[in-house]
Amino acid sequence: MILYQHIGRKLVVALGFACAAYSSQAIASTIVAPVTAVASSEFIASGFDFSIENTIDKSGLSFGYVSGVTDFDAYLASGPTHTSNANGNEWFSENFGGSSVAGLTVTYGFSALTSINGFALWNEDFAGLGSTLLQYSVNGSTYTDLMTITPVPSEFAEAGEVVPYLAQVFSFSLTDMLFFRLVIADCPGPPPSESSFRGCGIGEVAFSAILPPPPGPVDNNPVVPLPAALPLFGSALGLFVWMGRRRKSCS
């Protein structure tokens, strides 16, 4: 009987691992890019492009991704960096000088209601973002607070240098949203010895989404798929019960 109990425990453990693996595969997150971007302030300079659209077009990234297809965690783990070359690649707000930037907003929109559980921020190296409130909306008019973040400043690139910087990932509970808003309270800005500019900047953003499975052919008698280990476990468990009964009848 001790042998049977030992085998039973092993089968239960194996089933646990199989179900855990199956569950982890089922909730893998996909990277998604917003389709719209609007900022309440933009830095305008003749011959330069510092528009907010630069933060969702993958410009400046060392390598891109396919929105709605690429695995979010795998992509970020591969270490994509963003160039510090700002023109055409980054967004800057206007220069607020000595005044507060509180109330500055950047709003991203998705093509449809999307389940989001985090986002990646390539925090621009020259100006960047400081304390920022994250909000979401399902209709574009009413926004609800998610969390407040304080991104770490990226390494400052001296004049004439290009210093690529990595993304920072911020996670939160899975939330259905149509819009995602950054309410920016302050920005670190460049060292005073380097520039008097006092505004905010973003290199790129991308989002972690749990997307529904693609539609398949219509099946009038759908079968719920089981983890591959379950049929094997069922067979082994049946054999285990039969051996127990046989031993009992022989005794």
C-alpha cells in the first residue's frame, strides 16, 4: 500500500505541474501599440519633429515588434533600446520654464476595448517623466485612477552623443480600457548646467494585453481542450485503482 500511495503522490504532483504550465500558456500577454496619441502640450520648433505620435510608431527602437502578435514579456526580455536622437523619434512638451507642469496629459487610444495589465515606457533621456498618475477610460470622457508611478531617469546623453536607453515596465491589475492617460506632475529635465529647458519627454510606449483567441470555424459540438498530461494521468490513475483492488482481492 505504501508503494501505491507513493505513486499516487507522484501523479498528483505531475498533474499540478501540467496544469500550471497550461495556465501560464493561456494567460501569456501580447504587446499592443495604441492607434492614437494626444498630448496637451507639444514643443514646436522649425525643422524638428517632437510630436506625440513619435511615441507609438516604433521610431527610435533598436528593433520593432508586431502589435497584437509579439509576446510582451519575450520582447522586453530581449532588451530593445531607444535612441537618444530626439528628432522624429521622441515627444517633448513645451518649455514650462520655472512654472509647474502639473496637469499635463498624454492620452493613448486603442482600436477597441482592450484588456491591459501593464505598459512599457522608454523614459526620454533629456527631459523624461517624473511622478505620473495613470488613468483609464472605457468611453473617453470619464477616467479612473490606476496607480501613480515615478519612472527612473534614463542616462543623460551629452551633446553630440547617442546613448540608447531601456524600457521600464509598470504592471497593474488586468483592466478593460479604450483609453490610457498619463497625468504628469513633474519631469526631471536635463541638468541645469546642460540646458535651461524645463519640459517633459517620452521616447516610446507599448502595452501588455491579454487578447481573446482568434475566431475559429463554427463547431456545433465544441470540445474543451485539456492539458496534454490529463489523459495520461487518467489512465495511470485507473491502473492505480485496479492494482489496489487486485491486491485486496488476492489478500
